[in-house]
Amino acid sequence: MKYSSLYIGTYAEAEADGIYLYQMDNATGALEYRDSFKAGANPSFLTLSPDNKYLYAVNELATFQGQPGGAVSAFAIDSSSGKLTFLNQQPSHGGAPCHLITDRKGRFLFVANYLSGTLAVYPIETDGRLAAASQVVQHSGKGVNVERQEGPHAHFITLTADNQFALSCDLGIDQVLVYRFDSANGKLLTHSQAKLSPGAGPRHLDFHPEGRFAYVINELDSTLTVFEYAAETGMLTKLQTLSTLPEGYTGFNSCAEVAVHPTGRYVYGSNRGHDSLVIYAVNEATGKLTLMSHEPTRGKNPRHFAIDPTGSFLLAANQDSDNVIVFQIDMRTGQLSYLQQVAVPKPVCLTFWPFDYAAAHAPHERSRRRRGATPGAQ
């Protein structure tokens, strides 16, 4: 496939376009704008269904339709163009929903609500619409940071590869909470917790491709923690914690995203304040990390980044400088080389959709050329 497609979630007013669609050249990393769509207020974080037919977005709001809490929206994806058609919307059952994911079979959607520290589970209908929530889980507790940890703040949720467990990072209580997933009834069952250092503020998590290790980035103390994961028991065991910052840096910083390279050889994390991507090498036997370097993100507040499906490029979304940066990944060393940037207002989330727009439209373009028409002319 020569091209992939990329959806970008942003902070946007309710009546403005909030989700952008770009095409990416899988050989060069070049981005080309294709379309944009209205998706309600602040469609910041996005996820795709496993069959890539539907896209889901949080509407990151403190209140929705006059009630406390945000919302989550469902869209159908046109398979020939990537255009989004709004299907329906449900309340998120908590303030500032900030992350969402489907289960591995695409039957349920999970949403993490930051302000209220809640998780909500939604059955997904056969047409991609969201049914009313089947469960709302309330986290409890607080941390040592009186300004940021006065209560629970669920920031992330994901499902394990076997669909047996769900893991949620809660920034407010310094824990990764592990739930057993009852896929028959759409319920999360309390299972175990993994504790981070007091004041760490765990934000996001990514698994090693082999599934034996999990990497948690901590927003508040600018660290990254390595866990060993036992798939049979759903238990996490802490192995290592490292700084995400260069030695001697004393300015403000908070961390945001973490991602493991598809080869499992490198781990990347984003620093906001230092405005950089930290790069670690992975010990394949132990899962532990060695700091390699930092790469400036050429913008402010790298809220999110994503590695493309080929593992050749890393794209960083700089929320406060309104740009998305494309880096090429050196597959031998994991180092990043700047390639390109595109302007996108307040970008938050980057989600690759495996669709080759150019190939899908090639027969149409060839037909136009045979008739003497100029490609793209109206």
C-alpha cells in the first residue's frame, strides 16, 4: 500500500471542523490534506473499530447538554473516501472524557473521564452506533499533589491482546488499575492495582509487541515506568523507573504520550515544557530501558504522537503551536530525523486508518485522463 490515511482529533468549537483527514505517503512520510469534518465540541481523542468501519471520538467537555460530564460520538467511515457520517452520541458519564478504545472484537467501547475519575462502557450496535452505557466505574482516592491529585483522574484505558483484561491509568491516585473484562455482559470486574511512586501521575500506557512488558508514562514527575506483565494472571510487576528529561534540566515539564516501536526495540515518550521526544532502547530480554537521546518536537506542547503502521515514521501533534511534525525513524538506531510539518489547529490525537486514497481513486482518475479531463478539475 503506497498511502495510508490519518485522522487528527483537535480542540474545536462545536460548529467548527474538529476532525481532519490527511493522506500519508508510506515511502516519504509526506502529508497531504484531504478533508475535515464537524464532530461537536473538542473531538480531542479518537479511536477506530477493529474492522476500520467506524470512528469514535470523545467530546472533551466538563458539561454536556446542561449536565455535568462530556460526551462520546460515533461516526461511520465511507470506505471509498474516508468521509465521516455522524451516527449518534452518548453522555460520557463523567467530566472531560480524554481517552477511549474498543475491545478487540469491536463489541464494546470504553471511555476514561478525567475530571470525575470514571470509566464508562458502551455496547456497540451492529451499525456502529453506541447503546446506552452498560456500566460506569468510579475510581476513588487521592494523591500527594494537592493541586492535581485532589481526587481520582482516569486518563487512559486499554484492552490486553487476549481481550481478557482492561488497564486504566489514573493520574490522581498514582495507580494502574487492572480489571477483568466480562465480554458477555460488557462489565469491568475489579482485579488488581499496580502502584506508581507518590506524585508520579500515570497518564498513558503502551505494551511491548510481545505482550510481556508495559510502559507507563507519568505526567507529573516526568518519569517512565517499566512493568512486567503476566498475561495468565493479569498482574503487573514494577521493574524500572527512569526520567524522561535530560540531566540538568530544571524548567517546567509534564509528560503526555508513550509508544513502543513495532519492532519492540525502542520506546518513545513526549515531554511538554521541554517540548521533546525522549528515545529509549529496549533490552529485549528484560524489557528495561536505556536512555538514548531527545529530539525537539519543533513546536509547543506535544500532546500526542503516533508511529505509522510501517514503523518508518513518527508524527507528533504540537497542540499549542498548531502543527503536526513528521519524523523519519532510523530503523537501525531508533533516532528521529525531521521531514515535514503541516498546520492543524490545536491537534490532540493522531489515528492511522489503513486506507490508500490514491489507489482507491486511481481508476476514476485514469478514466478522466482518457476523456481528456484534468485530474482534480471540476
